[in-house]
Amino acid sequence: MKNIDSYTHTRGESVYLDDIPVVAGTLYAACFDSPVAHGKIINLDLHAAENSPGVVRVLTHKDITGINQIGGIIPDEELFAEYHVHFCGMPVALVIAETEYQARAAVKKIKIEIEPLPIITDPREAAEKGELIVPPRTFKIGECDTTWDQCDHIFVGRADTNGQEHLYIETQGAYAIPGEQGVVKIYSSTQSPTAVQRAVSKVTGLAMHLLEVDVTRLGGGFGGKEDQANTWAALCALATHILKRPVKYSLSRMEDIRMTGKRHPYSSDFKIGLNKDLKIIAYEVTFYQNAGASADLSPAVLERTLFHCTNTYFIPNVIATAYSCRTNLPPNTAFRGFGGPQGMFVIESAIAKAADELGIDADIIQQRNLLQTGDEFLYGQKVVSEAGECWNKAISLCNLEAAKKEVADFNLKNDQYKKGISVMPICFGISFTNTLMNQARALVHVYTDGSVVVSTGAIEMGQGVNTKILQVVAQVFSIDPSRVKVNSTNTYRIANTSPSAASATADLNGKATLVACSEILSRLKKVAADELKVEESVIELKDELVFTNGIKSGMNWEQLVLTTFAKRISLSEHGHYTTPGIHFDKVAGKGHPFAYHVYGTAITTVTVDCLRGIYEVDSVKLVHDFGSSMNRVIDIGQIEGGLVQGIGWMTLEEVVYDQEGRLRSNALSTYKVPDIYSVPKEIVIEFLDTQKDNLAIFRSKAVGEPPLMYGIGAFFALRNAIRSFNLLSKPAFDAPMTPEKLLLNLYPEKVDAIKRVAKSEEIRETEMEYTSPAAKVI
Ligand code: LUZ
Ligand code: MOS
């Protein structure tokens, strides 16, 4: 079944926040944000802005009717800066005007005087100075300390990954409308309507039942709207609550890029120990997470880094420590993979380093250490592995030995162009690591004409979750999909929702839908049995017809629904689902946090132009563990999108903040994202269909986040290409491998020579300065 939104998408009829018809009297907001990354506010001059044409009001922290606090996990984030600013882009004031243009024009007239304070942008520096968001966390299995002696090979190194801009096509925004009795209705581009409701409740002081949050769909979220949609909703709702008028704010691209957080950059140290059979027997890793100025979701992201720090490998002795470091950058936040990719990059770097030093291909080490069923993850959960199956299928899919030989032959024949190949296995745990969030609800109404409406806590953000929810309803009732409508996500219909995140949205909300539909179905069957005077157990609904003992009864879906209604039996149900069997002890760092794991293996081939430093991804061939996919078209879309987004993170996308904490890559002219030309020339996706039972909806495993991590393979394929051009080059494990960085890595001797020349010129310059007065005397 194709995505139910494809029709309105292609016709441009799909409604996003900025497409909602505005109510008469709507005002427009625009934010004045800090131009300085850290400092004390000495003076804020709003006079000119307040007198600017069309301006109705300028709000600051002084106008907050509730509390000036929007921190989700830790209350450490002000909505409006009060005495201090902590990052460039921190909201200081909000202009409300008759038009969007007038609001933005007035923002430019606000003057602020800030006494500068020291700025930290580097997580290691923050850790050194004790600037931590939460105390360090450690996950541990076995005994590393006593194992190093038994290792035949030990390698140490450092690995760095940069941030990533979410670049959802629809920017952040909100639209708040006042209702009677103090109610505020909020349209928000959020992955988490309940998070918005809570944040608005705190800031306005209004109880949650006075706040209705409604979301039809998002033009992408990728984690960027899991927590950070709250700010804009809180700003608009506060203005609406004070002014009793509708207030809308749809951020411009540059406002969005400047004011919102991104994927967390990490800097990490590793030590890896192998025995003579190339089994990894010890691994020690320390992560420095660049959290930005406040916690946001950083502690949860940090935890998932620890969960995934051994990727798809069984390592019996591991000690992993993670620091969440406070810096003067916008608070970094959830991004597809949620810290997992950052952890996985480091173990892959450690393996690549070992392979370099031992003079072998990394896949030999990778393959020997793959997780097997019955192994234990470092957090105590028993492994049910598809790692070997995916690996073996991927190896034969692309005939790895032949492919490697082809690469070697090509490299032998070509001086300017070099190819590289890498294997990237993945393993990703499905469930919110915070156990209580693994719950969902669905509200199903069957109308008397046989049509059905379903509401859940799931947010449609392009990932196709509404199509999957619709499939669940149609399948349980065995009715035509056209009879089913998926409603918008609304806090008055579905309360206390978890964010649409952690790849778990279709599982959790799909299962809640299954619960609700199954309950209605059993009522319908009872009515049919009564009417047809047979046992309930022989009733079956198939293709909108009622069957008894496999024989058409003459009763159809519409008649059954009407009969049920006539008997005064409810055609509605509110279903509730919680993932069974999961638990986690945060103090011990042990438990069974995940419903299941998703596996896969990707093989990436690249070609590098060694004169220019530019490159192409020739192919990515992968085998992915779908369980039993309930919608192949949608799932393939998620794999392709995730893969390309991962390749972007690893190769092109470079978030650059200067020493003053100002974002230099603040537009699409300076921040390069993958376009159609960066897409691998060939993508082959093979399904690992398994018959095993699992906790996924219809056994169709979660597919949102895992494929992003296939993109890590591109980094290592490029690195291998560089090394076949110049074996003396040992490219740092420092992503992204941009063309510029790649070029420098091709010619490390020349770079060194240039550095030496530059250095000696520096020395001469200082000597000249020093000697010139004396020279004058002579
Ligand atoms: N969000 C969250 C997530 O709050 N908890 C998680 O475990 C998670 N994992 C992936 C993506 N978002
Ligand atoms: Mo997410 S990173 O699943 O919002």
C-alpha cells in the first residue's frame, strides 16, 4: 500500500503549520535572540521596537504568567534570558505585530548591552572546567583492568564526530488561538504534543486541560522537534494568553538554523585490546558530549551512546564512561539515532585503527566479533542476534571478495582515482530507554455507515506512520482502507502521549490501535453470533463480509455495524498498550531496556578523485532486518532516506561555530547537505525476512533510525580509498570527511611541509619585529 499522503503531497494540498487558514485578528511574532554566546545582560532597550509600526506588544521574561522554565529532563532552561545569555540565538524578547514583516522589522530595532563572559565551545574544555550537565555515567561489563595483560594487541586513539543540522523542510513554528474559558488551542509543528502542552502549561500557568495541542503532520522532524518545538509554542501561547488574540510564528530558515540545537558533536578516546585470534577482549571508551548551554534531551542521548557503544559486537570486558559537557552553544538535541551513531563511530574507528596497524582489512576483525544469540549486551540484556545472518547475506549479495579484488585492480591501474570499500554492520535497540515512555493509546470510532476514524499519539512527519496505523485498522476489521480515516494528533483525543521518536511510534501506537480494534471486533463478532445463532468462535470477518465456519453468512460489514448500534453496544474504544517485559536499573546500568533489536549490514564502495579531493559513493548494498515488513514501499523509503542522511553527516555536513560561539554555517550556502548527486549511484536493499516472533507491530520491525548508521560506512570507505592512494596517510577519525579534509589527508607530507614553512615564516616575522629597532640604530 502506498503512503496515504502521496496524493495530497504531490498535488501540494497537504496541510502543514503555515498552510492552516488564519483566523481574523491573527498577530505575528518574531524573536529577538542573543547576539552573544555568553554574558550578563546590562541593558535591554525595547523602546524603538515598541514604537515601531504595527507592533502590539514586546514580551520579555517579565511578562511570563507562569514560570520562566522549559527544561524537559532538568529544569535548567529559561524560555527568555533573564540576567544572563548562554548561547547565540537564545530568545531574549518576542515582538508581536500586525504582520510578519512588521514583527521582524521591529526585532531589528531592539538594542541589548551585554557584559561578555568567557565562552566555551569545546566539550573537553568544559569537562576540564567541571561544566557538566549531569554527573558522568559509566556502563561496565566484565573486568577491563585485568584483561589488558591478556591482550596481544592494544591500540589507543581518538575519534570525533561533528553535529548535524536537522534541516526538516518545514521549519519550526506554532499558531495559538484563544478560546472561551481561558482555553488556548495550539497548532504546533511538534513530534510531541504532550511536551508542548506541558511546556505551555508551565510558562503560562494554565492547567493542561485548558491547552489543546493539535498536529496534522510535520514536514520532517528527525528529532529536532522532539523537544525543541516547545519554545515556539510556549512563546505563541504566552502571547495569546496575555493578548487574547491568535498569535502565529513560523520561523525563517536562518532563524531556525541559528536558534535551535543540532545533533550532539562528540569527542572520544578509545583503547581496544585484541587477542591473537583477533577477538576483541577489552574496550575502554570515554565520550565527551557537546551538550550546549542546557540539558534538553542530552542525558538521554548520552545514555543511548553508552547502550550502543559496542555496536554489533560482543566484547566481554568493557568500561564506557560518558560526560555531558555544558558549552555556550544552542542546546543540542535528539537527532535520528539519538547518540547511538556517535557511539558506533568510535568502536568502528577503534577497529579501523587496529586493522591499519595489523595490516589487515577491518572486516576480518568485525566479522570475528559479531553478536551471537545468547551473548550479553554490556547493559545485561540477552542477545537475540540477526547480525551473522545479515552479514553473511550482505557478503554474498555483493560478493565481497570479488568486489575487493575489483577495487584493488582498479587502484592498481589508476593513479588519479582510487576506490575504497567498507562493511558496516549495525545493531539498534528499539524502545525508549526511559521505560515509562513505552506506552501509547488509540481512540477508534466506527460510525453507523461503516466508516472508521482512528486517533493515536503518533505524529505523521513523513515517515508514513499514518499509513501503517490505517493498515492496522483495515486489517483487523478486514475492511477496505478507504473506509478508514486517520485523524490529526490531538491532546483532547489522546492524552499524555510519548513523543513520536525512538523509531517506536508505529509499534506503540499501532499496537494500541490493535488493542482498540480487537476489542470492537470481539463485540461485533458477539453480535453476529447472536444474530446468526452460532458460536462466536466460528465467526470471521473477511473482505467486509461475515463468514460462519468459512461460509458466507449473507451479513456484511455495514449490516453488522448497524445491528450492533441498534443493540446499543459501543462502536468506540480507547486502547492502551505498554511494551511488556522491559525494565532498566539506571544505577546499576543493567536490565532489559529494549523490546528487540534491529540488525543489518551495508557494504559501501566509493571513488575518490585524488587530484581534487572530491568523491562519489558508487554503491551501497545492504541487507536489513525488517522482521516481516508490513509496508515495503514505506520501509524502503526509510532505509534510503536514513542512509543518505547518514552519508551526509559523515561526509558533507559541517556545522561550524567560531570561537565566539557564532554559527558560521548558518545558511544553505555555507552548510552543504546531500542532494541528488550525493546519493549513491546504486542502492541495493535486500530484505532479511524472519519468521521469528518479536514485539513489533505485525512483526514488522521499527525502521526509522537504524538505517542512518549505514552511512558511517561511507567514512571508512573513503578512508580506505585515501590509504590506497597514500599508505603513509593515517587519516584522523574525524568526521565529516569533507572534500577539503580528504584532500589534506591525501597529501599529509605536503601538508606537513607547508606547516613547517608557515611556522618558519612565523618565526622570521617575530624575529624581524624583535630586531627592527636595533636595526634602526645601526
Ligand atoms: N527519545 C527519547 C529518543 O526520549 N528516548 C529515547 O530512547 C530515544 N531514542 C531514540 C530517539 N529518540
Ligand atoms: Mo528521535 S532522534 O527518534 O526524535
